[in-house]
Amino acid sequence: MSIEPSQAVLSSSSFGLEPEHVAFRDHFRRFVCDRLAPLARRGESERRFPREVYEELRQNGYLAVNHPEAAGGGGGDLLAGCIFYEELTRASAGISAGVFAHQHLAVGPILKFGSDAQKREFGEPGLRAERIGAFALTEPDAGSDIRAIRTRARREGADWILNGSKLYITNGGIADFLLVAARTGDGRASDSITLFMVDTKDRGVNASELQKVGNHSSSTAFITLEDVQVSRYHVLGEIGRGLPQLKSTLTDGRILVANRGLAIGQEAFDCILEYAGHRQAFGQSIGKFQGVAFKVAEMAARIEAARLMIYHAARMRMAGHDCIREASMAKFLASELAMQASTTALLLHGGAGYMEEMKVARLFRDAPEAWIGEGTNEIQLMVIAKSLGLL
């Protein structure tokens, strides 16, 4: 992992950041390199999420950095969260996927919409990583189309019975609790979905680990729910309020998750910039050839554009403005960057890039998930097009 990014590409990386953001970034970058990168390497080789990551984050004050202090978080803003996930992903996209799914997707909605009792039972222990959460939304026939969810919750006395299945659930194989989206109404009405908190030890909850192309240091599972009894006290907010809760969570999530694609692109750039400087061919470094230099220059421009778009969307959100379009633009640019930069870096490494011991090989495997997760790029373009009055 690169400790110091190239000044040639990151000239604007501190532009507009407050001194505390820059200080946090620099300290956290060193911490990730020294303490988390070795855990990430082991997790990648063993194909598991190393839970020791949470203990390291807790002991060093980096757990839940952009959650409210009143709930036990670090009190940082959305920009701090952006910095956190970019730097964490530079160690491993798999680890950042697991931490993101836990902190933002599972714990975040409970802290925002949950009752005091729910915060005490799930939210606050989640912030301390004493209980790990997963966000159980996607299904075999319902990914981008949230309203197509088939998992159903039916009343039984004062409680609820859940039946259905969830697919591609990050942390699904290691989670202590699930935040489950289930149908409590008919059709595609806006009040037909509700979120439930489910303990994974409850009877009827089963998880099967899935093997992925990349992100090997994260857990991804297929989950079945068979007559799972859920207390009425584990309904998040009100019945039928799931869609608004999901939309709020996913808007912030697209801004934060965009930093994962940005980090993959940045790491790919750092790898090829170093390689192009010392790899010799025909009596000079390959970076002296326009065919290489122009590709690296384009990569640098794309990195700057993606980072500035992410920060712009974050600032809009922090100021209380509607930024659904900007969040989608940020996610779109960053995930395109991840794919373009990782592919280009691997190819410019030649045969060396195709070897597993090279970092670019891992970046190449990890990049497609940045394109898929939190809404595919087609979904982001649909959101943007609708905001322009085109669809």
C-alpha cells in the first residue's frame, strides 16, 4: 500500500478541506498502512473478513467516525466519512465493504430512525462493533428494483413472521443481526415495505457464504428466512415506512461508497505511475512513451474529477440540500474510474500485471463491485436523466 500519494495527481485532494479533515486523512492513512494493511492481506489470502479490524479501529479511535457523538460515534461529518472509506479501501476493498455495510447500512438507519430501546439493543453495540450488522435488501429477483421485494412479513398476534430470501448480502455470513426489508403491503405502493431488525441466532435464519471474483476479505452470503418470529419492538420506525428510510440511507451511501471506487482508481494510478517510472524498454522508461504517458495522464484527470464530484455532493448533503442527482453522479464517475484505471494499470504492467502477487491484479478483481454495489451505473444514469426531465 502507498503511504504517500503522488503529488502529481493529488494537487487538489486537500482543496476545500478544513485543516482537521487533512489532519485526519494523514493520520488515518498511516494507521491503515501500519495496522490494517497486514490484516487485509491475511483476510484476502484466507478469504474471510478479519474481525480484528474492528478492535484496531476501536482502540485507535477510528470506529464510527462520522456517527453522532451522542450515540457513541466520532462526531465527524460526511466529508470525514468520505476520507475514511477512501483510505480504508486503499488497504482492501473487501474490508471497506464489510465496515461500510455494518456501520452505514445496518447501524446507520437504526440510529436515525430507531427508538431509544432499539438504539440501545442494536445501534450502540453496533457502533462499538460489539454486534456486527448486515443490510438484507437484495433478493434473487429484486436488486435495483426495490419495490419487487418478495420477502414477506405477516402479523401473528402482536409480532411478525418473516419468510423469504436475500442474496449477495455483505457481512451475511458473520453478522450478529440483520436489517431486513420485507413486504408488509401489496403491490408497488410506497407504503408496502417495512424494515425489521432480526437476530441471526433466531430460529429460521440461515446463511450460506458465496465465493466472489474479488473483495475476498469480505463476507457475502445467501440468507434464507423461514418462519422467523420478530418482535413488534423490532420494527424500525412505523409499518410501511421502509422505502423512505431506504432512500435516505442510499443517498448518503452512494456518496460514501463512491470513495471505494475512487480509492481503487487512486491505488491503480499509484501502481502504474511507479512502474512506468522504472520499467525500462528500448533504452528508456516506458513512461516516456506517449502511448503510456497519455493513458496515465487521462487516469490522473479522471481521479481529480471523481474526487471533486464526491466532495461537492458531500458538501451539498451537509448543507441540507437535495443531492440525489449529485450523489448518483459521484458514484457513476468513481465506479467508471475504478474499472478504467484498474484495467489500464493491469495492461500497462504487461505480463507482470497478470500475476497474483501484483497489487494491480487484486484491484482488477475488486473494481467491478464498485460498478455494481449501491445501484449499478445504469441506475445512476436513470436517476441523473430523471433529474434532467428526460425520463
